[in-house]
Amino acid sequence: MYVPGIFAANMQTIHDRYAHLLVHYCLELQPGEKVQYRSTHLAEPLLQALMRETLQAGAHPHFDVSFRDQDRLFLEHANEAQLAYVPTAYRESMETFDAYAVILSSYNTKHLQTVDAAKSKALSAARSKSRSIYMQRTATREMKRTLCVFPTEAAAQEAGMSLPEYEAFVYGACKLDQEDPTAAWLQVRADQQAVVDRLNTCKEVRYVNADSDISFRTDGRIWMNSDGRTNMPSGEVYTSPVEDSVNGHIRFNYPGIFMGREIEDIRLEVKNGEVVQWEAKRGQELLDKLLETPGARRFGEAAIGTNYSIDRLTRNMLFDEKMGGTIHMALGQSYPATGGKNESDVHWDLLANMRDGGQIFADGERIYENGRFTF
């Protein structure tokens, strides 16, 4: 239960606790390491705490702090050469820094809805080389990374909550309401490891619910334990399916959100790894365009949410994909750490409910029912 204002009287302590968790548990910063923090000016209280904590850890903090509408203005006014230019600071941080953290703190969650999709694709393509290096480096933790949220009015509105409610939701999901958040996340790591160990003995997994029946192979792939280090909060186990092994049909009954735009009630037919038919109740044109992206008709991820503190849709996939009792699959880019080989400029997570009769089978054995593992 989320209690409005529960953290208000002690917000400085919460920010300090948050910074400590990010610096020492998520990023594991060591003396002399370079870390890039990316956020907006709205996250200033947390950024101040991160500056203090990072310096105390002996690391070198760099900050990329954006202003209102910065991304929208760039996409609206940049010419072809400017879209193709890769900023030196971005390239250097992706390719050489020891750690990278994005603190989502949006002014407006819809500010990119009206930008030219072709410009967005051109910008993404221009940065694909640096992004690929980043994916390879983060797969081995040569580069440590994390993604988290600083609550803002815009994000609270998107989630259908007041700001105090949303603060309680975010900080509770991150276990910052506990005296020792690190110990709490270490327990999550231990609990999920039993699930990962079981799944890593399997060769085929099948997701079934009232509207879906889809299977995929995981030969030579690794199920990962998402324990709060690379995402905060976390609570999921995930892998990359063998690219040509996905077969069946699936309905994603939660909205698919891409750059702030929603696509509702997505249904996919998949044959030998490729999406061959698709439809949406709303947003069909955007879905069509997304699936034109190279690599976007194959799945780069299959996952199971395990965080039962997240019990509502917030329209932020950082939280929604971790929701206990759901599964998600991502079209596009695979995670190299899992052994995935699909490459794409998109990685688009799509979410389905499994709490009402959903089942998961591993090599034909039922291991999950009604949103819970059964072993």
C-alpha cells in the first residue's frame, strides 16, 4: 500500500540512501573510476547526493544534465549533418567510462510524441556504433550501468498518482523505505538465483495464457538474475531466445509504449522466430513503422517479472516489466550477456498478464501458474 507523504518528513535521508545504493550496490564504484550521470535539472536533490557519495567513494563524477524540451528541440531543428554527428562526450562515455547511470526525471513524458519518426531513426542509427560498444561492455560489466527514476509531477501524472503517492511508490519499489536497502536487494538476488538456476537447465520454455501460446528455445543461452544492479528497481529474470526458435501467438494486453506513444492490445503471430502477422487495437500505423526497423521482427528478450511490490501499471517500463505476475518479451536488440545475437536499433518491451490462469512450462514441465513459480 502506498501512503501519500510517507517519505516527505525525511526526504534528505531518502536521497542520501538512494545515492548510497546507486553508488555502492548498483555501480560498485571504485577509487579512480569515471562515472557518467545523465538526468534533468528536476533531479537536483538526488544529483547533489550522488556528487557527495561519488566523491567519498574516490570516483570521478561527470554530469550530463538536460533542460526542458532539450531532446524535442534538437529533433525538430537538427539538420541531416547534425543528426549524424555523435557528440564527443557521448561517444567517450559509452566507449571508455567505467560506469554510466541514467536517472529518469521527466518534465513531460509526451514531449517526443510529435517529432518526426524519420529523424528519431536517423539519430538512433548515427549512435548505433557507440551503443553497440556500450552493450558489449555492459554485458561483461567492464562498464557498470544502472537506470533509475527520480519522481516528478509528469511521471506521477502518467502513472495516475499524486506526486506524494508516486514518491512512495518509487522509493518503496527501490526498498529505500527499509533501513538497509542493500541487504534487501541481496535477498532478492538470492531468491531469484534459485529461479535462474532452474531455468538454465532447460532447453525450451513456453508461455501460455487465455490469449497466448508461444514457445522458444534457450539452448546455449543464459537466464540472467536482474537483482537491482543494472536497473533500480528490479525484480525479473530474463534471457534472449534462440532467434529462429520462437513460434506461436501472443497478446500483449498492457499498452506498448514507444517514445511516449501508446499502442494498445498488440497481437503477434510468430513463425520460426519472425513476426509474420501483427495487429493493434490502437496505434497500428506506429506498430507498422516500428516493425520496418531492421531486426525488430525478431525477439531479443523473454522475461518474467518477480517484483510483487509493483502491482499497478505506471506506463514506465522500468517498473512495469518487473511487475510480479507478468511476462514480457522485447522485439529487437538482444542482450549479449545472455548469448543473444539479434541486432536492432530498437529494444521494445511488451508486457502480458499471467495472474489469471497463466502458465509457464520448462521442457514440458509446469513451473509457474497464476503469476507465481510453483517450485
